[in-house]
Amino acid sequence: MSAATEAAAIPITVDFSGGLEMLFDNQRRHSVSLPAVDASGKPATIAFLIDHLCRTLMKDPRAELFVLDNHIRPGILVLINDADWELEGEEAYEIQPRDNILFVSTLHGG
């Protein structure tokens, strides 16, 4: 892999709603510069983004409210450019420049 490939980044917007913003510094919208490839040199996917968000952006230690067994926790809707991620291939979707990824919690405590 060349240095140019390693340095390449994809500009995206990530939004959190439904209470998830509390895990990310109480900020709903984040402009993220995501590495274009993961550690193995494969194109950045939603799965890679989720791991990246947990490692670099999450301020709250309660990662289990966002991920469970290294996957998005059940009860969290994911929209890619306003479309349900199930229509886009879920975690396998390859991130594109200027994508908008929205994570919405539908879980409510009681």
C-alpha cells in the first residue's frame, strides 16, 4: 500500500439521535475524515466506520449502548443518505465521499 493510499481520507457526516449523541460528547452532528481503507487495505465500510467511531469519537465509556459483539446494537436504526442500511448492504456498504450516516436509537429506558 502506498503512502498516498494510507493518507487518503473520505469526508463524511455522521449524525446521532435518540439519545446516542450523549455517547459522542453530546454532539449530534460530526464531520468525520474517515481513512479510505482499513488496516487490511480493504475499502472503508460501515463496519470499519463503527469501529473507528468507537475508538476515536466516543467520549462515553459505555460503548455497549452503541455496539454489542462488535456490531451495531439491536434497536439502533442506521440510515445511509436517508435510506435504510438494509437496502445498502448493512455493515458491508463501502463508504463514499460526502455520505451522511445517521444512527438513531429506538431504545427507551424505563
